[in-house]
Amino acid sequence: MSHLFPTYARWDVTPVKAKGAYLTAKDGKEYLDFTSGISVCNLGHTPDNVKKAVEKQLEKFWHTSNLFQIELQENVAKQLTDASGLDLVFFSNSGAEANEAAIKLARKSTGRTKIITFIDSFHGRTFATMAATGQDKIKTGFGPMLESFEYVRMNDIKALKAALDSNTAAVMFEVIQGEGGINSGDTDFLLEVEKLAHANGSLVIIDEIQTGIGRTGKAFAFQHIGLDPDIISVAKGIANGFPLGAIVGKAALADAFSAGSHGSTFGGNPVALAAAEETLNTIFNDSFLAEVSAKGDKLNGLLTEALSNVDFVKQLKGKGLMVGIELTKEAGPFVAKAREQGLLILTAGTHVLRLLPPLNVTDEEIEKAVDTIATVLQEKAVQQDS
């Protein structure tokens, strides 16, 4: 009998060791891990440089309080502001907490209460971020949602114009919707969203929790388009597996987050920050990010070639090393089949296979994953044709 609430549909895999792109289970089976803890272990499992940074901090102190001056917070905040072009940082423990902070900051700084988000978005599972999420399945059974959220469809500028009003504090979106199906916003649409929001006196919040920290080949996905957000939220890959999240915002918002207006007991924990500092030192590097883009192109190209004869593969989606394989069939059974073959992948929505390998994945590992995916999908195609 498990003593855990059954909130996760857990796989029959019990990890005991992991290094780089590989995870070893209790039964001795080794898996090629193209989940990276859902875009968290962006440098792979237990990278030596991050491990050393954490061990060094463990010898100093683990926790004090945010009432103290903590140099690591300033160091990592500077890394985030330098990479994003924004000015100020608030640290949290998770992506949901970061989005909570972004929502609070937008409402307080504008004096407005309405937040516009997009259908199929995912922003978290706290009450505010669940309400912000544009997927009904996330909200089922929890009763009335927090008010003042309105949802429009991605790439529908007419719907956005209709939703914007004098009470709109912010428009909040993912450049590429991760959980919702690897759905990208069109460049012209997102630029127009920003233009209309700012003309309306509304803020632009970009959720970079899954797309940020190098995942798409730039420090943050909004930089592919040249957007000018007021706030971004980050988490997942920021500390390579240690719990940390943050919002990064413009200096003009400082007064709204004055002393006592928001806080977090564990947000900005020194051990997590030590991991983050070393992680960001590696990822926020032009040559490293260029390699991510090149590896993404290789993965996309090999998948295109390998799956060209599978008629239920609809399209490839995503950017960099955030890749979706959209199927005309439900994706879940193929995830299970890939796992049987020693490859760990995910779904995004109901019909998309999601690949999130470590950003330092090797060419050999990419080729191995593509071969496995092709085998799994082609076997299914053969079975259904026979």
C-alpha cells in the first residue's frame, strides 16, 4: 500500500541512479532520458560542475532568511537580468509560485484585476495559476475558479482585441505552449499582442517556465521574436533539478513589490542558488546556445526523415530541443512502448509526443532516440496496416 496521494499516474520505473542523459532503474534497466525531469535537468543528470557548486555551498550554510543580504541571490539575479534585458528579480520555489508572483505584481502595479491568457495554456496548479490555465481538465472538481481571468485562442487577434478592456492588468502567455501540445504563437500575432497590450496600459507576462533557460536555443524563447515583456516567469531548468523559480521584471514595477508586499520562506534558498549560478554560467553562453540550436536542427531533421513513411504522424512542432511529434492517434500508448524499448519521452496534450532531451545531449544519443521512436511508430503502423 502506498502512503502517497494518487495524484500522479506513475510509471513502473524506480530510479536509483542517473548520469548525463541516462537513468538506471532499481531492476537494473537503463533508460535514455529524453524527459530531463520535464525540462528541468537541462545539463543532464548530476553534472559534475553543478554538484561541486552545491557541495561547496553545503559546507557554508543551507538556509537563513530573506531578511539577510544573500550574495548568491544578487549573483543569480544579475545573471537573469543580463540574459533577459529586464531589471529586477524575485525568487520563489517553483514555476507555479513564480506565476503567482507575476499575477500579483501585475494586478498591484496596474490597479486592475483582469488577466487574459490563452486556451491550451498551462501556468500551474495553485488556485490563481489553475485559474490562469486555459485547460478545463486542470480545473475539474475544484469548484468556482478565481475570478478575473479570460481566455482567448492562440493566434486569434480578433478575439484578443475583443477581450482587452480598461480592467485588463496583463496578457499572459507562453511563446510555445508546453503542456498544451507544443503550440507556437505566430510571430506577427505575438508582436501584435504586445503592441495592443501596451497601448491598452496592460502588462505583458511571458511564462518561460518550460521554454526558458536555453531550451529553445536562446536564453528565453521570447528573444526569437524580439518581444519586450514587462515580466517573465522562470523555473524548471534554472537550477538543474533543485527547487527554484523566479520572476524577472522591469524596474518600473519596483514600487508595487515594496517591503512586505510579497515573500517566500524558502524562495532563493542558497543551495538551490548555488546550483543555479553554475547552471546559468554554462547555459547563458552564446556558443552553448548555438549548439542547442544545431542539435535541435539535427533532431528535427532525423525525425523528419525517419518518420516520413508513418502516415499517422501529422507534423513536427517546437523549437530547439523542445520538440513535439503530433499524431492523428493518441500519444500515450507510444510513450509506454518507447519506455519498454528503453527511451523515456512524454506527451503534450493527448496527441503529441514530447521530447525534452538534455541541452548537452550528444549526436549519438539523438540518433539512438530517433531510431527508437521510428521503430515504435513504424511497428504500430505495420500492425494497423496488417
